[in-house]
Amino acid sequence: MIAYSIEQLLPHAGKMMLLDHVLTYDDESMSAQVTVRGDGLFGDNTGVPAWLGIEYMAQTVAAHGGLMCRLAGKPLNPGFLLGTRRYHCNVSRLNAGAVLVVTVKRLIQDQGLGVFDCRVTGDGVEISAKLSVYQPDTAINRVITN
């Protein structure tokens, strides 16, 4: 069981916090739950465009990084989404209220650069992509923020 809330793992706040909670994790992967919101931030009352799946994936990758920092007793470091490859999606919109599972698995990580295999699944929803990310170490983080 995870000892941290999603708010303790991500630097996001308010309506930008899209994940509900972590379902499972290990050193290389994480699954999180998302309930598609119809609050108008990214779509309308009926749902959001399916490309928002990239942000669900990115936030799950960030939550994994945040959890690994917390478990190691280190402060959270900001991460950056560098890009995505092979984005496949079988729907054009995600319906408000739909419950989705986002799964990310680290394929490569070296000197802060990483590639994750990501999936978003739900009732009739299948989205997949590879995300490239960068999470600087603490020393670089201090230079950027000070």
C-alpha cells in the first residue's frame, strides 16, 4: 500500500491535478486511476479530447518519479515531458465520468533522461504511446529554481 497521496507525489495543483490515486507501483512501473472530468478545463461537460491521454500518461510518469524520490528520502524534482512517439488511440474523445487506468513502464533511464511505455485503458478505450521525459537531479534543480 502506498503511504503518499497523489498530491504528495506531483507538483500539480487544483484542476491541473488529473490523477485520482495510485493503484500499483514498483521500481520500474506504476498504474494510476483517472476519472475523466467534464469541468471545462480541457473539454466540456461531455468529455475531453483523447489527446489528453498524453497528459494522463505524463502525470503518471511524474507520480512514479515523485514516489521514487519520496521512498529514497529525497525532495521532489520537477520533470519535463520532452515528447511522445507512436501515439495510438481508438477514440477521439473521452467521456466525462469514465474511469481509466493509466499504466507506465520505464524502458530506459540514464542521467535523468527516460523513455516510458504508456497505456490508458477503460471501457472501450485503448491509448498507447512512448513518452520521453527528463528529470534533473537535485543539484540541477537548485540552479534552475534559484
